[in-house]
Amino acid sequence: QVQLVESGGGLVQPGGSLRLSCVASGSIFSTGNMGWFRQAPGKERELVASITTSGSAYYGDSAKGRFTISRDNAKNTVSLQMNSLKPEDTAVYLCWAYITTSMGQKNYWGQGTQVTVSS
């Protein structure tokens, strides 16, 4: 069984920074792309950023220039450094990974961590 566990969310003032981390654990053969999505109340889930095993990153429009994604393949972790946060960044942030186990390959999701940007 595979688990993704996020940490690092919280309350921050506009213009502040937060760093989210996610660790994948369990009977993992290999981990492919990893990333972060977010979902705000009443809005669709959107891709914030993703990263390949070789470190190539993709950013959604809302994250470009402010957020940085990184990963540690040896530790099966993915992190998201968020700077210059805005109130519109308020959402539940979910970790995602495409993982291979003995049962095959599929997408896995974390439970989510709340990020609130407010003064």
C-alpha cells in the first residue's frame, strides 16, 4: 500500500512564504512524475506544478515566477517552495505522484494540506 503524506501548510500573510513537503511511502517499485495540485472552495482542482524524475519542472500560470518545485528521488519526496503568496493562493494543496507497485502503475494522492493567505 502506498501513502502520500503532506506537511507544511498553514496561515501566512500576503507576501509571505511557505514550503510544502510530501513523502511517498509503502511498497514502491518506482516513482515517476510528482507534483502539486490545489483546490479552492467552489473551484476545480488545478495543477500548480509537476516535476519529472530527471528534474524537469512544469508550472501552472498561477505558480510561474513565485513557486519552485523540487524532488529527492532517493527519499521519494517532493517539495513546493511558495513565495510572494497572495490571498488567491488560499486552497487545499494536494500532493500527487505516479507510482509503480507490484499491482501496476497508477496515480496516488495525498490527503491535502490547507494553505491560507490572509492578513
